[in-house]
Amino acid sequence: MQENSKVLTPAEEISRRSRRSFIGLGVGAVAAVGGWEWLHSGEIPEGDIPGKLRAALNFNEGVVRNTLYGNDHLAKTFPASAVGKIRANGDVGIDEALDAAAWRLEVVPFGASAPAGKLVMDDLRKLPRHEEIIDFKCVEGWSTVTQFAGARFSDFTAKFAPGSEKAQCVGMRTPDEEYYVGLDMPSALHPQTLLAYEMNGEPLNDKHGAPLRLVIPVKYGIKNIKRIGRIEYADKRGDDYWAERGYDWYAGL
Amino acid sequence: MQVLEEKHKLATRWFHWINFPILFVMIISGLLIYWAYDPYRIGLGSITLFHFFPDWFYDATHVDHKLSYGMALHFLFAWIFAINGLAYVIYTVVSGEWRELVPERKSFGEAVQVAMHDMGLKVPLPPQGRYNAAQRITYTGIVLMGGLSLLTGLAIYKPAQLNWLTALAGGYEWARWEHFWLTMGYLGFFGIHIAQVIRAGWANFRSMVCGYDVVELKAASAEVHGNAGKL
């Protein structure tokens, strides 16, 4: 065409370039809005996040588990002087008064369909006592240095569900099944993961999950279930109270 | 005689215009997260001059009760923010463009002159290359801040797996504080940046989109190379 062979003046050249570039910017902006719409498309269960954002969280989980995660990577521990002011968050599953005498811990080993055992607190106290002072981190963003003592979950599994280490996941529920968490097995077997019965030098109180709670410093507080009533090893990701409400199922730190 | 002069490389423009909406999403989703625990303020002791953020701000912006959504957005767009930022840094280093961006020894003194000139004082502008001294310092600073946001973000994101990084940041709580104030820094930068872009005028803005501007060939002074992408 004739126009192409013509030598453009600088003024013509800049308006040609500028027209092209601004159209490009406009196309980019439209594509960005389209991408945003696509990201939010599809059915969103009540209270949950869009499926594509869920997929992104799961993708991140895969990256973290394949690159960063190590059972020798420990959450920082603190001296006793660092223990801070405790706050209690969340009473789902523990709002009814605890009947301590009636409490039992049901354990469903990997591959079993029914509880193999119903444990009492004395069974747990017989396991080696492990103590740690860690920074307990709420998903909201605050954290509190807290001392916990109890049995390592890895010791617990070896004793009461031997062989269940090869399960992919473990689920835990409160006795009333109102609160429940699902955990990946590496995090559950992390050396700092405890079934705790003591907090800040005293027996665990009701608000913080008496008689037995999970303390898993490689996860946000939402995974640190209080008043455990049932532990079930499985290959499937267990139900998870907060994952159903939009949070990352992995919730790893 | 008028000629076309290249002001900004194609790659630089792409990195810039990708970063703009991504950083916007990062800041908004960061706000959704921050709402759930919002302890920061300007003040001393019991005197608080300004709390981040007051209730009227939350009422007006509706950022409340969206923590899980904010986290999901933040941890997805962080990938794009990081990849785009790293690609920009690699490009700038490999192409040699960094020579026009990184402050020189004289930049720190000259930047004061530039700032005074821009505030309307009768101070002459020192000769400059693609960027003036104030731009060199600011643009390099904003890139470094981006790197720090990424690192402090990772320190908050995986404080157990990256416990060394969290320790470097001064601990979990300090990392969150630093991450917050870096973001406030972007907002401060953004305000000045927009004001300067408006001041510098249309041709300057156009050059950030299409890369070129029309200049007078005879004026072989600072003006020829100058004033692209004012702060």
C-alpha cells in the first residue's frame, strides 16, 4: 500500500505508535478484567471462595510440600520469660461443659472403619512428655507465645495406631463433631506436633480445649483443634471446618 | 528539526503496566487480611494520632470479614508480582539499563536540587540522563522495596519453614509490621508519582505507553534526554 512506502513525519509517526500502543493497553485492560471475571466464575459454595482461588491455594500447597517443607524445619521456640497474655478464640465444639469422667479418645487406625480403641487421659500421660514454648499463630494475624506440654503425635501414633504413619492424612473431631480438622501426615508427624494436656504450666483449661488438644506449630491456630474426641487416619483429606469456610486446607506455616 | 526519541524500552513498559494492576490487587487483598488484626498506628505511648484504620474507613470500603478471600487472592497474585518483579530486575541487569537507573554518587546531592526545583523554587536542574537524580533514587528504592515486600511476605507466610528468614526480619511480628509499612510506602510513592506524571504532561505519559516522544534535535542539552517519566 502506498501509505507504508511513505516516510512519516515525526508527528505522524508518534501518533501512529501512540494509537497502536493505547489500543494495546486497552486490550490489555479488557483482558485483565476478563481474567478477573474468569477467576471468580463458577459455583461458589456458601461462605467459601471461588474454585479457581481454591485451586491456587492447593497449587501453593504442592509447591511448599515439594520444596520448602521439612520435618527438621522447626517453629521457633522461646524462653519461659517470653510467654505472653493468653487469649481464647473460638468455642465451636467446646461450648457445652466437658464431662471429664466420660471423655474418651476414639482412635481409628489407617484402614480400619471403626475405632480400635477408646483411650483415657492416663493412656496419653504414659507417653513421653514433651514440652515446648512456641509462638501460637492465629490466621487473623496475631500470635501469642505459649507453653504447651503433652505427647508427641508421632509417639502417639506409634503406640496407639502403629502403621498408620503411612496414611496420607489424619482427621480429628470434637466429641460433638461440631469442629473438625484435616491434616497432612508429614505435618502431623512433625516433631513439634503435640497432643497437649498442659498449657503455661497448668492443666489445660476448658476454654483452651481440656482435656486434650492439638498443638501443631507448623499450622495456623485454626488447625489446633481443642477437646479432641476422635482421631482417624485416612488416605483422603478429612473434612475441615475452616477449609469449608474459605480458608486454605493446608494452612501451613 | 523534530525527531522521534525512545524514552522507555518495550520491556520496561510491559513490566510497569503489568505491575500496576497486580500491585493494586496485592494492596487491596492485603487490606482484607490486615482488617482481621489491625494493630498499627501513628502515635507514641497512649497517644494515638492515627489508627490504621478507623471505623469510618472500614465502613466506607467494606473490606471487613473477607480474610479468607484476601488470603487466597494475596497468595495467588504474589506469584505474578514476584515473577514480574524478578524478570524486571534480571532484564535491567542483563540489558545494562541499570546504569541509567541506579543512583550515582552525585545523585544524592542532585536529588535535593531536583526536589527543590519541582517544588517551585528557583533552583536550576542538573544535567541528567534518562532519569534525573531524584528519579534514580526513587525508582531504585521502589524496586528494593518490592524485594523487601516479597521477603517479609515470605517470612510471614512460612515462618516455620523459613524460620531463618523470619529471624532476619526481626521475628514474626516485626515482619508483619515491615510488610505493612512497605505498603504504606507504595501508597506514598503512588501519590507523588501520579502528581508528577500529571505535572509532566501528556507527552510524558504517552511515552510510558508507546515508548517514544518527539523532541527538537537541535536542543542537544539535558532537555533532549531529560524528563521522561518524571517521578
